Amino acid sequence: MSQYNMHSELNEFYEKNVRLKGEIDRLRELRDTNLNRLSDGLKALDRPNFTKSLLQGSIAMHTANKAPNNDYDIDIAVIFEKDDLPASPLEARKRVAAAIKEKATGFSQEPEARANAVTIWYADGYHVDIAVYRRYKNWLGFEVLEHAGTEWAERDPKAITDWFINDVTEQSPSEGIFVTPGVAPKQMRRIVRWIKAFTKAREGWILPGGLVISTLVSECYKPHNDRDDIALYNTLEAIKSRLDYDCTVNNPTDSSKELTEKQKFLTEVKNLKKRLGSVLSKLEALFKDDCDDSKAQKAWNYMFQHDYWTPEATNLNKSANDSRYTLDLKMGIAQSQGGLLTGRNVKSGCFLPKRKHLKFEVNTNVPKPYTVKWTAINTGEEAEAANHMGHTSTSENLTHWERTAYRGKHELVCEIMKQGSVVVSKKQVVNIR
């Protein structure tokens, strides 16, 4: 039985809503800004500068997708000479964090020396991870590169990028003596990006990150010379079968190391196995005799959860607002409730870390008396596990505090009520990592 053909639609969706284009300039600007900030901060602290930097992660691998809420990871490796860093990897990371902090402005929280990198969070969603390396010559005269993780560990910062780029070239359909593929070059990379778009479609599902996805695709990829939609479906099916057998995923450049060694990452892969089962069940509609464009779009929409696949959708949630009244709802971020705001006018939909406090402030022209109704709506597996899917409170107070407790996409709705009816309302979306 044949699969309903949505190759063209899938590629249009890819070009319009998945593939990163003009946004890459902003990401490169943030890379350069933070490298300059690090260099200037080290100089201000009278510390030796790094000698080399390079991009890592999805940007270097060309698998970064569009992120409407600016949830972009910018991964950078900075390489110092061994004698220019403290002997402790933690102290090395702390030095880089201190240098960034020396010149830092506009962040949603201070630069943080985490286990594997120094992370810089931006209030508007971006975050930059700076991995710290040292290099030296061993007794044979060969260069050694070591990464400052929980301990110094020998690692090539280019290894993953080189592996992936070569794998895409080798595995994707390519023109040969007797074959001229009907698909665009580098199909495998598109498959990775479509699956990453799926894992990001529902923030509360807690699914694996890009490296695990790329590794699984590399293992299970099923190329198709003429149709990307068949290649995508067959690869999804192969990944599900592989995970039914084993959910551990090894580092593609060092099979002695597991990407799923920590329980957190293994749980994400197990979640992927479960969710792929649901997706493949919905995609079965593509193989039925009565499948048409509408049914095929509905099936793919279950996977991607994107308006592209629901062109008939209309705005069913018309506002009940009275046109005479206005409501301005601002959101700020603080370390504690009632504390000093470390970020003001945080945009709706931005990604924020856990364990922060959010202050919502209202400005309205509705004449008193009125009641302010605050409704928090939670989504995601963490909120489900805690049995805390939301809450409501009412008062006359135009300020309200919430805490970023659960990973996922959440909403805070403010409604101004007079005589029991809503006259104006506003919503803020909060994405929590």
C-alpha cells in the first residue's frame, strides 16, 4: 500500500517554517558579541586571553531550526593554552563566567559556570553556551585538547561536527552514474531537522536534544531517492523499532561513552519512544485508500503541531474585550518573590529557567470598581506528575507573582471583571526550560 504523497508540502513547510535562514545573522552577531565580551572581560581582570574559538552544536552542523520564541542554542568552544588557565576545570569555567560578567548587560540571569559550559541567558530567549578547552603538547610533541567538564577530559571540539557533516554526505541520496535523485541533496539533514521540529512542537513533552536525535537518525536513516516524506516516515518507524529494543544511545565519535548515561537523558529517549508510537499511529492515515489532502495534513499536523498544516483554521478564540478598555500586561523576572527585578518587560513566549519568580504588572483604563482574575494554565509532563495543571485567584491587586516551577509551555491570563463579566483580558505565554 502506497503512502499518500506530501513530499512537496513537507518541503514547503521546511523552507517556510523549519529551515534557519535570515536568523543566522543574529546568531552570529551574538557569537561575536560574547567572544568580544569574554576577551574584554579577561583583559579587565588581567587574565590571559583564549587563543582560538569555534562554533559547535546545531549551528555548526546546520541543523538549527527556526525558533519563534528565540529559543536558540549558540554553542562556542574557546581554547586556551594550558598554562593560561587554573588547574581546576571548575575554576577555569568560573574564570570565563567572571570575565563575561565583567562586561555583561541585558541577561535574564547572571552567566553561570555549569557542569560542561558557561551559560549566558538572554531575556528574549537566546542562550549561549561557552565550552572551555585547554591545549598543550604531550611528551611525543602531539597537540592535546582537553575539555573543562567535571574533570579535564581529552576531547576534539570539532569531532561531532565533522562526523555529522561527513555522515550526511555519505548517507544521503546523491547523483551517480545510473541514478539521478528526485530529492534535493543532503536529505538526511532535512530528516534531522523535521524530527527536531517535532520534538520542539510540544515543549512539555521532555524529549531528547539535537545530538541524540542526530545520532538516532544516523543509525536508523532510511533514504529515499524520490520522496522526502517516505524517507521521514520510514526513518521514524526505524527509530521506534530501534528504541523498542534498546533506549541507550552512544556518543557517535566515541562508542565507549553514552549520551544517555544520566537518567535524565535516558528518560527523554524513553519519552521519545512513547511519543513516536502515537505519531506513527496517526500517520497510518497516509496509507488508507480514502486518504486525501485534508486527512494527510491532519496526520502531519499531529506530528508538527503547526498552523501550516491547518490552512482552514480560523481564529476561534475571539477576544471578549470591550473596545473601550485597554490592558497592558508586563512581565519581569526576579530571584525571589518581591525581590529586585533582574529583567523587565520580558517578552511573552520567551524561554526562562526554572526556579525564578515572575512579577506581572497591569496598567488599565477600566474605571474602578473591578476585580482582577489571574489564571495560570500549566502544561507538560512535570506539571502533570505534580498534579498541578493550573490555578486561579481574584483580587483588586494589579500585580501578581508566579514561580517558574515546571518545564513546558504555560500561560498566565489576566482578566478585568466588572459586575461578573470580563471587559478586557490579556495573556502572557511563559516557556520554561
